[in-house]
Amino acid sequence: MPNFVFAYHGGKMPETPEEGAQVMAEWNSWFGGMGDNVVDPGNPVGLSKTVSDKGVEDNGGANPLSGYSIVSAASIEDAVEVAKGCPMVVHGHGTVEVAEVHVM
């Protein structure tokens, strides 16, 4: 099965330890439901910079990356269906960009 990058955009940091525990439980449940299809659960990312021929833009531009995962799925359509269950998407706090990894 091909692998797909789930690029997370948006989200927010939990405001309390209790909220943090709830958020982690939701992510762990989502990943647990994918089982062995989680190739790399990834991590959140920090400050990003966008590099182009015009220079360097701080904070990743208009829609900065907030994290990533690598997931195996039969097709991009299947990967998209899985991405719809992402806690950020479910709660309206962000989006997931799905792209197939091409092995070279």
C-alpha cells in the first residue's frame, strides 16, 4: 500500500493540563483506530519559514504547517476518509492536507 503524508494546518495549544490530556486521548484513539497503517505518527512542528526565490517569509506563509504524520492507505481516497477523523478536523480547529509519497 502507498504511504501518504498528512500535513496538519491550524490547531491550538491546550489551555489547561486537563484539556491537554483530553486532546492527547483523542489523537491516541484516532491513531489506534488506524492500527498498523500508522507508519510514523509524526509530531507537531514549531516556527516555520518559507524559502523562495523572493526571499524568506516567517511563520510559514498564509497557512503554516503545524505537524505531520505518515499513514499507509490503499488509495488517496481512503487516506482522505481517514483524515476526516483527525481531531483537529472533527472539532473545526484545522485542516489536513493529504499527499501520496512517491518512492524514487
